[in-house]
Amino acid sequence: GVPEADVRIETSDNLTIKKDRNLYYTVRASSPGEGSITVSGGNLKPATFRYRVKRFPDTVPRLGARYRSGTIGNGEFKAQGGIAAVIESFDICGNCEMVSYNVVHLRNGQLLTEITNKGARYETAVQPIINAARPGDTYIFEELRFRCPGDSVARALESLTFVIK
């Protein structure tokens, strides 16, 4: 019952608010803890809403359904499209993005290729390296970097190592 022009929205110091379009707003937190949003205006009595602000946990790197290093079939390995950053057991829905990772290809203990991939999906230059997999080859995905909503810089994950069988 309050005209939009009369609505006032105030946030606690650790929150910022941005109007996206009519009556839609995006709120971002700068630090974990508690935050509050107060809405008032016109004849509306001020109403304060308190929120628990949590940081996204570290993600789990996955190659398809594989989230642990180990052996993998040649066909299964080649069928994957890249490394994903997956959030597990968290009470907030959200997506984190894989920023980059290095792909290291070893054959008989010798380094064949080392290349950096940007994003989750294999880039054009990386796909032929994956397709070259043969039984006995080792692939190491290292220096995995991901970013979740609210992160100012990318975070690192443990590497994954797969031996092709």
C-alpha cells in the first residue's frame, strides 16, 4: 500500500543493496555474521528483517561423478566435459564457477603436456590432450581455482589425479 517512490530500504553496514528493476533488489554481504534490512516509508511502520550471513564453503572438484583421485576407464575419462566445482551439504542454493586449472598428462612417467584450462569445460586446446588418453596414462588436474558468489578472489582446491585403465 506504499507507493514505490516512498519506500525506504536500509541495510546494516555489512550489506549493500542494489535495485535491479521495479521492486526487485539484489543484496550482497561483505562479511559473514548477521545482517539486517529495514523497510519503511509512507504510513508503513519500519520493519526490520535479520539474516544470518554465511560464506560459501569450499567446493568439491568433480570429473563427472568422480570426486576422488583414482583409476578411471578410458572411455569414461574421455566422455567427461571438464572439471566442475560442486557445493555439497550446504543449506543455501548457489553455484560456484570454476575459474581455471592445469591439466598435466604423463605417459610412462614422462611429461607429455601441461596446459592451463580457463573455465569448467575443456577448452578447444585441451580436448585433444584428453582424447589422447591411453591405458597407463596419468592425468593430474592441479591448481584448481574457483569463485563463489561474494568472493573477491578465486580460491584453490586440492588436485585430482587419474590413472587411465
